[in-house]
Amino acid sequence: MRNKVLEIWPEINWIKDEELKSKVIDCWVYAIENSILSVEDLNTIPFSLLIKDCTITFMNHKRTCVQLAYDIAIRMKQNFGEAININFDYLIAGAILIDVGKLLEYEMKDGKLSTSFAGKLVRHPFSGLAIADRFGLPAEVQHIIGTHSKEGDLGLRTVESIIVHHADFVSFDPFKA
């Protein structure tokens, strides 16, 4: 399963810290093994059940979000230099994990993918944070997961969380219309 995770997430190899990289893989393996979805499903299901007739796949959206976050962080470092501190390993790990909890939200109802009752009560920022905590990811990465969506609007966001939050919505909002 670890090899399958690396196949769908080549961006995991951007993480330099080998222990952190291994923990990110562990989170995805756990989520897949506890989901009704297979690895293959992630390349075919829509990235959001909130968008009617969504043709963008889960993995297409997720990988785009990670790539955008990385590109934004690179540009910020180039332009702001020492005035801004960005932990790229945390940024990448967090961006890869922000929707890992979604795998636990889904159910099949009448042959159709939907959000379960439990998934509506405990949305993916919370379940994803719980998965990350289970595998001992640093608080900084857990913070990105927990604050990437609307749940983070009332609290402090780190620089990495701000970047991931905006990368996620830049690759989500255009498809809502």
C-alpha cells in the first residue's frame, strides 16, 4: 500500500525529512485502509460532492493544491527573503494531508457516493487532524490540516496554513459557479 500511496502522491518525495515523509505515508495508508474507497477511486471520484457534475477528480484537485502551495511559498521566499520564515516540509506535508480525513467521510448510498452522517458531524479537518495525531505528526502540520478550511477562519493561521488555505480555495472556488 505504501508504494500505491507514493504513486498517487509523488509530491511526498518533496519532503526532505524522512521521518515526516514516512508519517505522511502512514496517514494515507491508514485512511485508505479504513475507507470505502480504493486508491484507484481517488483518481476517478469528483474532488467535491458539493459541486454538481464535477469533472475534476479528487487527486487532480489535491495535487494541484499541493503544487500551488509550493509555488506560492517559493515565490514568497524569493521576494521576501529573510523577512518570511516558511517551513517547506511542514507546508508540503500539511497540504498533502488536508483532505486525508475525507476518506473517512464517505459512504455509498443507493450506489452513489455521499457524505455519511458521521462525516457531516466530524468534517475532514477534524478527522484528518485525528489521523495526523495518531501517527505523531508535528503540531505545525496538524494545525495546517485543522485550519485549512472554514473551521480555521476564527483562529490564528501560521504562514504555512495561510498559503495552503488559499491554494486549496484557488483550486476549489472557480468550480463552484
